[in-house]
Amino acid sequence: MRLRDRVVVVTGGGGGIGRAIARAFAAEGAGLVLGDLGAAVTTVAANVRRDGGRAVTLEADVTRGADMAALAALADREFGRVDVLVTCAGLGDAGLLTEQDEREWLRVIDVNLNGTYRAIRAVLPQMMAQRSGRIVTIASVMGRIGGFGYVTAYVASKHGVIGLTRALAAELGAQGFTALTINALCPGYVRAGMGVAAQPTKTGPLGGEEIFERYFKRLVPQRRMIEVEEIAGAAVFLALPESAGITGQALNVDGGFVMS
């Protein structure tokens, strides 16, 4: 219960990583404000409350600034503060760039990069007023290196998330908000969501786990996919007092796939 006095806002709280992050923060006693589209997020909150935790939800789309503002307002109304933001909402793309409709490209960028901006922009005034807070963006190891074909919009968006994270860390420090940190988590191949969904390859569509076994396992020192609980554990760490000196970083959680 190391975070029992803290309030955590999670976008994409109904997805695989979002669910795990919600459970992990609830286990530490934090109050949760979960935003997402669809019914899954209400189930996540119901399970948290069933286990004695505190959680409220809002159907919120990260492509709408008004929805992100409403999510921040809900946190203020229910709990009176926002201590942590975790931006889990994300979208992948698949296929050759030359065959991709411009609307598909813009949709991925709007959810992954602009959605991260909108969520941060919504909660940042409250954190600045408190002069404290932790922001954890969910990027990807694909945002650390290039060379991943067939997912160009996704790669571009995750590079952008890391750039946003680092630039804002510098900006906040320059303004004197030294107790307000922002860091990016960069998952590798995760056994959830996009990590297990079918994706195109040169030989045709393959499931994510089969792609990992064929093409990536030999490149990962731990020779395994990452579990969502490992991403959640890293997110909790970045919200704890022990991580107060960490900001502007991109932390890989990938079994050693990217060592930089």
C-alpha cells in the first residue's frame, strides 16, 4: 500500500497493459480514474472495487481534448487531486506505407502521439498547482530504434512520444517544477494486445507470438515475451518516492532486446 494517498489517471485503462497497470496501482492503494472506449474499462474498475479498491471510469477518447479535460475534471471531483498519469491508449498499424491510406496514418499519430499530448495537457495544470506529480508515457522499443517495416506510423508515433517525454522533462525542470517527473516506458514484445495480434509479413499474415518466435526471439537475450505485469511494475516504480531522481528517461522493458 505504498501509494494509498495517491490518485492515478490511466488512459486506455481497458486494454491489456492498461488493465495490468490499473491492478498494480490498486494493489498499492491508489485511487484510480480510468478512461477508455468500450465496456472493458468498467469491468476493470468493478474488479478493483470488488477487491476493496477505489476506481471510477469515464468513456473517454484520447483524440478529443474535451474528453481528456473531462477525465481530469473527474479526478478532481472524485479525489481532489491528480498525482500520477499513465498514458496507455495506443493503436497500431500494419502494411506497406505506399498502400496505407492517409487517414490510417493520421489516426495512428493522433491516438499515440497527439493523444498522449492531450492527456498530459489535461492533467498538467493540476500537477503544476500541486508542484508535484509523475507522468508515465507508454512508448515502445520501436521508438528507440528504426528498421521495423510494415508499422511505419506506429514507429513514427512512438519516436514522437519519447521526444515529447524528454522535451517536457527539460521544460518542467527549467520552470522550477523539480518534483514533477515524466518518463517513458518502452515495452518490447508484450504478450497482450498488439503483441499477439496478427500482423502482415513478407510471407503473409502471422500471429504476434509466431512472429516473435520466428524473427525476434533470437535477438532477445531473455528469449521470451514480456508479460503485462512487468510493464505495470515498472510504471508503479516510476510513481514511487524511490524514483524521484529519474526524469526524461526512456526505460526499456524488453528482455534486453534494445540495450541503450
